[in-house]
Amino acid sequence: MISCKVKDSIKGSYTTSLDNLAEELYVPLLSGAKYYQRVSAYFSIKALSLYSIGLDRLAANGGQVQFILSKDISESDFDEMKKGYKYRDVLNKVSYIEKKKLKLNESLKSNLGDLAYMIANNQANIKIAFLRNHKGIFHDKFGLITDENDATVFFTGSANESIGGLRDNYESLSVDTSWDSGENGRQRILQNKERFSKLWNGVEREIITIRIDSLIYQNIKQYKNFAHSGVKEMNSKLMSSDEVTDSDKDIFKLEFIDNSDRIIFKDLTKDNISQRDRRLRMEGNLGEYCDDKSYVLKSDLVYQDIQTVIDLINERLKRLNKRNNRIIQFVIDPRIIDMISKEKYSIKAYKTQGMVLKDTTDSRYDDEFIHFSNIVQSEVVRKFKSLHLKAAFYEYMMQRAANFSVPGSGKTAMILGVFAYLNRDKIQSEEKINRILVISPINAFQSWKREFKSVFGNHSEKKRLVCIDTQDLNFDGDIRRNWNKSNLVLVNYESLEKYMDQLKDLINSDTMLVFDEVHRIKNPIGKRALQALELSKNAKSKFVLTGTPLPNSYIDIYNFLHILYGNEYESFFGWSTSDLKKPNYFEVQDINKKIAPFFWRTNKTQLQVPPADPDIFLVKKPSLNQSELAESIWSNEKSSLAIFIRLIQVSTNPELLKNKIDYSNMGFDNDIDMISKEDFYQEIDVPSKKEKLVKTYSDFDLSNIDSPKFDAGIELVKKLVMENKKILIWGIFVGTLEKINNQLKEIGIKSYIVYGATKHEDRKGLIDEFLDVNSEVNVLISNPQTLGESVSLHKSVHDAVYFEYNFNLTFMLQSRDRIHRLGLPPNQHTRYYYLQTKNESNSLGFIDGQIYNKLKEKEARMEESIDGDVLKPEISDDYLNTVRDLINSERKRMKL
């Protein structure tokens, strides 16, 4: 850390005529620092020799150096920096043990300069700043030196990071310190820390920064002297070091079209030479990558295609220049280079890596896994299980992957393991992740916050939670305000559209993007899918999580693969939605072969979660009035879907037939189930052959029709409460939830309801009170569409009673997993009670049993497939077709 002696010696201003900047300012501060962040318009590696002692000590402290420089650097300095990155790539492929054995660090230090050596060892990074509008030059100059206790020195002035700036010229610096400056000084430090972060991450307006190893010197040279004061705009004039003028320019350009993400090739040579070249003209090789009859590149090109275009143009230029004895320059927009560098890792490389990581017999990553595990365990309070560490290591190595582990397996913890590694102090700056942005259901918010505190310490032992909760009552809607301070940002799917503009501006490489319960955006043409795809473009690390990946068909993988791999989807996977809808046997083999490396799955057996008890059934005969009402439903309703819904209602709560069928009560979501409100009501109103009328609903006293199944359920809950158990009750319809609550109150049992209308800020309090062992609240009543996801109740609740259920397997599985998940002791019983009204064999009647049986078939099919590392849809038809099949089979049984 920076010593008190050094702190006392720091002055408020320095000039080169009176002060030795290197010895009096740089060396003392750097010797105790962990971070040196410098922005300089002009730079020379030779200047570092003036304070090399300070750099050595900073490196010994495990420190990091970040330089943001303008284009004005020499080719020799550029080559030295590139050499450091070249050796870094070599070192990254060598295990930690081998590095020590071969003494590679000592060898490198003797062969590289100070800066290149620090780059090679992940302790220094260099970025070049370009102006987005190509006007003027990047002429900023300031620095920040910070120690491990966040003591910070900010300096600014005329001095550059060069021999002249530090010694030979007349220069001055003004200095603020975090320990001695007034409020204005401390504010300047905070503002400039934020400014440096924005510059580094490329989110400062009008500035783009590119890491130097993604550039070639010719690119920098071409942009070097573009637009000093009084020079025309870059787009109309380009100057090289030879001062090319408008009248004699010979240039090819590859650049973005203004206000667009489309790329255009421009031939600005005097004789329009590309039109005569067999490779560059529209009929030649270049035309294959362009829209018809224009030099605008196709919108669906992946970065490999764009690199091919660049290589093609470079190759032809060499030939044209040599053949015609001329110098045609090729100017590439730096934003294109930045885009390619962000996507430089081929999906094919990730495929190979994913296969190796999932192969338990392959040991090539063993050393890296041990290194990763040791660091993660040192960064957390709650230590990870081996299975969680393996999953986290897989996610870290893949950077973009799906986690299909079963609900309750610890998918959140696995992500936090990755974050623990990437957010630690000693990681190289370009790899560091500062925050996790989670898009999830509202119910998951508390789970993420609770798990974060559990992993890193509830009292900030390792990492203090700084959360932006967009559903918090005190949140003002401005995500930008606290973005740089945050380490967890929570946005629910329903609010995503509201915050899209802010998030698109903020997301960059230091933000990990997580879509939790990603099955909520499975409709390929749904609004959420489009928003998710747009949001994922700028994130380097992105993950999708769900325990139920294929509830309907292979079409469910379409969105999450696009979220993870963007344009690369077409070049590697290439399936259309129609391809995925009903693939044949051979196509299924191809789908699974291609997708296998890109998802992780941990099941409950691997986690040693004790199996739940066999399901328990309470089957009751219907009352006479119920049977008559069921017959009326079969006779009066016009559609299979209407019959299906009414039979579920009459089985438990006949009074619901007073009301019209409501789309919102079924928990459908067009983005998830691909059943829109319009489709739903169209299905309800579809004409069908009308049966002979018996009675209409108005002929019944619906408020007083008994449901023996309902009464048995209340008695069961009463019995379980008397055994001092906490009970979770599941239903579908709000009217049923309220009826259960009222019945329990009448017999002296205190219960709470949590459903869609329950305010977000109230839910946590209701659930916490229910879980409190000293609370009088013994029963929690809900429906799966509200509480089926991301709520853990297993530590206090081991009995669940199902009054109503439908064909939604995702809801069923997730509701069951609220009380059956990782963390249960080996001998713990978990019991599920299913209430059913018996279907008489000689009459049209009830369908509870058929619904349950269909759900269990789908569940067995899903578990068999995904536990075997093969993805299969849980059902071949959609929800509505399944309903039609069930109702039609009943009609056939009764010969209607």
C-alpha cells in the first residue's frame, strides 16, 4: 500500500522545471500501488525507464497497468507491445506447473522490456483510442494510481507519457489525493475513475478503444495524422505519414455506413481500379459477400466472412501495387477491427473445448481446473461442492454456454463461481467481469441476492453485494446512475422492454449476461426473443439457465443458441424453425451431435439429493351434482379446450363456472408457450359438433355444489398441520386459491396466498413469515405461474398438495422442485399429494387422472433423454393438440 511517508510527500502540483516527476511522483506512488491507469496523447516506451523501479515494485505487488494511448506511437514501440501479447498467448497454453518447472518467467524477463514482460504476464494491457466520427485526435492526458485500500492519486496536466513529457519539455501536473483533498478533489477522483472505465470499455461517447494486439501497425499509421485542427474530415481526406492529399489519393476503404451496422467497400482510386479486377469487381470473388449490385456487405456475414473479405482485398492490393508500380492504401474502420477481435474465437474451437471439458476421462485441463478451483474457493465464504466447481469451470472456459441442470441443483451458485474467479483483484483487466446482469422472473430476484450473500458472505467477508433491483420500491428507473458501482443487476422479463435502451448502451465486455429460466423466451418470433437477441450482442460472457430446456419441440433451442452465438448460428448450426419443428431420426442425431458440447447438465442423482417418496393420490368419487355438471360441460361447450378447462374447474371448484374462461388464469405466455391470447380465444370459440343439451350452467346452484376432492384436500391439510408440518398448496385458478384460503381460516388454520396480484415487495415478507419455524402461518397457497420458479422452500417444507394441475410440465416440475432440491439431508422424506376426482367408466366425466398420467409420461421421457446427455422434446405436439387428443379420446371411448 502507499505508505504514510509517501502520502505526506505528495504535492498539489508539479512542474518539470522544479521537480523530477519520475523520482518524486511516479516511483514512490507506484512502489505501493496495485493499479496504474494512464491516458496519454503521446507515448514512448523509453519513458518507462525513468520509473522502472516503481513498475517492478507494482508488478511484485500483483498490480495491473492499463494504458490508453492515441495513434501517435512509433512502430518499434508498437512491435514491442505486440511481442508481449504474443508471449502471453504462449504462456496461456502452458500450465502453471510447467511455467515453474521451465522457469519461463525468468527467461522472458531477460529477453523482454519491462512493459512487454508485464503484458506477457497479464499485468499490463494497452488500448489505442480512436474517434468514432474521425474528426480531430485523441488528446486526453491524465493518470490514476491506486493501492489495495483504494487510496488514489489523480493527476492531470500537459505532461505525456514520454521522455519529453516527463523530463525534457516544460510540463506541469495538478494532483488530487483521496486522503488529503477536499470534497471537490474527491469528486474529481471519482469522476475520472468512471471516465477511465468508460474509455477502457469503449462506452465513452465518440471514442472507441481497441486492444493493441487486435491491430496491425499499418492501420494505426493510416489513421495517425487524420484530423488535427483545421484539417478536413477524415471521410473526405486521408493522410498517411507521407501526407497523401485529396488530389492524389489512392485508397480502398472498408467502413460502416453512417448510423448503421452495415459495412461497405469503397474504391476511392482515381481510375476505380476494382471495377477492372477479376477478384474485386461485383462479378468476382468480392461480389459473393455483397448485396446484389452494390458493395454493401451482406447483413448475415459472420466475422470469419468479414476477415475473408479483408484478406481478399489485401491480397489483391499487393498484386495491383506490384503490377502497376503504385501505392494503393487499404483503410479499415477501427470499429470493424474491434468487432472481429470481440468475436475472434471460433465456435468450432468452443465445440472442441466443450467436448473435452465434458469428457470425464480427458485430463488435459486438469491443471487449469485445479488452479481455477483453488482461486474460487479462496474467494468465497461458502465452499463449493466438486460438481459445482466442474460446472463453473466449464462455464468459465466456454464463456457462452447453456446450463440445463435440474431445478434446485445450484445453477445460480455455479454462475457465482465463475464470477468469483473473474471478479477477483488479481485477474488481468481485459478478462475481469465487474457485474452480473440477470434477466429473470421477479421471483428469482430474492434467490439471486440471497445466494450472492451466502456465497460471498452476508456481512461482506469476501464481497459486498451492490445490487440494482429494478423492482425495488426505491429504484428510480435510472440504471445508469449506479451501474459502475454495481456487481448484480436484476431485470425481470416483463420490464426488459422498458430498460432496453439503457442496457444496450451499458453492456460491454465487463458485464456477464445471464438469462435465468430462459424457457420464458422460447417463441422465436416473440417480443422477448427479439429483445434478448439485441441485448446479447455486446456481452462477451453470456449464459442461459433452465432446468426444462425442451418442453415442446427442438424449436425451443432456436432462441438460446442465437442468444449465445449470434450470427455464428447460421454458419455452424444453420437450422431453420421449420427444420427444428419435426426433424426425422437422422436430423435428430445431427442436432444432438452439434449441440452436445454447448450445454452442461447436472441431475439430482449426481447431487445425491434423496429421492422423493412415490406420489400419493387422494381419489374421490364426484358428487351427484358434480357428475351432472360434468355432463353439461360435455354437452354445452363448443371446443375441446373449453371442455378441458371446465372439467378441471368443476373437479375442484364448480363455482368457477359462473365466470368466463380467462386466458390469464391459465398461466399462458406467448413468449413461452407460443399460445397467444388471440389463439387461445380463437380455440375456445372454435365450433364443434354440439351434443344434446342436458342442462346449462344457469340451471345449477354452482355456489353449493360439493366437491369431495376439495373437501378431502382440506382434511389432508388439516391433518398435516396437526403433525406440525409446513404445507405448500398448488392450484391454477385464483378463485380456487381464495376458496382454499377461506376454508382453512374457517377451521382455524392460518395461511397466506401468493399469486400474480401479490405485490413484489410483499412476496418476500409473506414467504419469509411462512418459513419461520416460530410463525403461526403453516400453509402457503400459490400457483406455478407465480411461484413455480426460483424460490427455495426445501429447508422448511416437505409436503405439497396439488388441488389443480394441467398439461404444463414445466410448471409441474418447477413447482415440485421448490421443496425437492440440493441441500436436503439423506433421510429426508419429500411427499407430493395429488387430488383427483374419479372418472366413472360408464359416463363422460373427469380428466384429473389422464392429465396426471400424461405429465408423468412426459417427465419420464425428459429425464431419460437429458440425463443421457441427449436432448429430446418432452412431447411431440403442442399444448393445444394434446388437449384435443385427450378430449377426442374420451369422445371415442363413449362413442360420441
